[in-house]
Amino acid sequence: MLMNKAEKLLMNNPVRAAVQRHYEARRLRNMGGVMAGGRALEIGCGRGVGTEIILKQFGADTVDAFDLDADMVRRAQARLKRFGDRVRLWTGDATNIQADDETYDAVFDFGVIHHIPDWRAALREVHRVLKPGGRFYLDEVYEKFIMHPVVRALLDHPMQDRFDHTRFAEALEGAGLHVEESYDEGHFGFFVARKASG
């Protein structure tokens, strides 16, 4: 589901980028550590702040990234041009990731899955494209936030089959992604999950 104009404005500003760099990324690193190089995927890359974080803070050698919104992909291309062939971007859908099975050492989601009506299909796709032993780093927005009257008035989100921390953890496990670390902030949550080694 594409973001509406209000949310797009909220996501494309220095405050959001600072929170992503200095809070979300730090918490995920503390929970799951960094990558020892390797290839990463970001789902819902927006204007490319997360991809830059994955390269600089998590130590990925290369990052593939996509977004449902072609305008955001264009913004990311301009932002990430300096990384050359370390970054590959495209317009795509998290329920049908354009990548072979067992391609990535890590997958990242900086608050995107709650926009997807069939979010369980996205989790299955993450499992499919992760290598055995690969990690899924993510922070997500919960039903409690999405259903708040002010949020509902300003932002567009799918309203059916939303999740809280427990339901999301259960869905990760059901998709074959074992939750190694998690943190529940009530309206938001953080996870590091791993695909079984074999």
C-alpha cells in the first residue's frame, strides 16, 4: 500500500532520518550485531536512508533495495549514486521479491511491513530469499498505533489483520524465522530473527 501525502512528508525529512540512524539502527545493532560483510536486502527503501545505514552501520558489502513507490526509488537512486555498484535499486513488491531463493545474508525492514495488506506473504518471501542462517532485522508499527483516531485521520494503512508484538512474533516463527531478540515499545517493536541453518 502506497503512503499518502501526509506520511510521505513525515518519512522524507531530517527528523525521520535522524531517528532511523541514531535510534532504530542502534537498537537493531545492539540486538543482532553487525554483518560480516555479505549481501543485504532492504524492503521498502524509501529515499535510501536505510540502505545507507545498512552499508555504513551494519557493514554490508552490497545492498539490493526496492520500494513500491517509483518516486521513492528515483529519490534513492539520486541519494545512493555515490555507492556505485554496491547498491542495486528497483520498484517492487515485498509479497513477490524479485530475487532468487537463498540470496541474502540479511534482510532489513525499517517500518514497512505494516503497510502491506498480506504481510504474512511478505514474511514468507523474506524467509525464501534469506540464506540459511541469515538474519532479518526489523522495526515495525503495531495495531495500537495504526488504530489511534489521530493516526487514522492523517495516514492510510490497511485496517484488517493488523498485529501487536505477540502476533508478529508468532507470524515470524510461523514463516520459519526464529526470533532471537525482540523489544516491545507498545506502539512499535523491534526484532532480530534468523532463518534456520539447515
